[in-house]
Amino acid sequence: MTDDRETRLDDLIADRHATLERLRAQGVDPYPVGVVVTDSLAGVRDRFDGRLEPAQETGETVAVAGRLVLRRGHGHSARVPAGPRGGTDGSGHLRLSSAAGVDG
């Protein structure tokens, strides 16, 4: 059992290193000194809660920052769940979806 966990950990570390290399090759600083935040999670949620159908886009771009505590990857997309284990910036929680090549 220990070998399986060590193998999974080694795979996870290798995956994260590959992601860092890919970002750097694209000219993206994976650890920027500063981020310009345009909205709080609570503000985005309040603005759109109950006003959008599933997968409906707003055409609006926002920049939020917070702690991502759980990520579920499904192919070329990722989803951050709402609730106490979702993304949080201290102002609230928000479910986020992103797709490869769409978000920054």
C-alpha cells in the first residue's frame, strides 16, 4: 500500500513540474508577484446567482483571488465546487468552471 501512495505522490509531483514547465514555456509566470483583483467571490456570486442557466456565459471577464482547496479535473476542464471546501477568498465561496485554452 505504501508503494501505491508513493507512486501516486511521485506522479502528482511530476505532473506539477510538467505544468510549471508548460506555463513557463508559454511565458506565464506561475508565481506572479502581484495580481490585479477586480471582484470578490461574493460579489461575483451576488451579481449572477440565479440569473444564469447551466453553461451560460456572461461575456464578462473578472479576476478573483483566493484559496483553491479542491479541484476536480474532467478531461480538458476543471471545476471548483461551491461550499466550505470550494474556492474562497474570505468573502464567500464560489463554483468556478474553466476550460483549457479559454481562461487565463
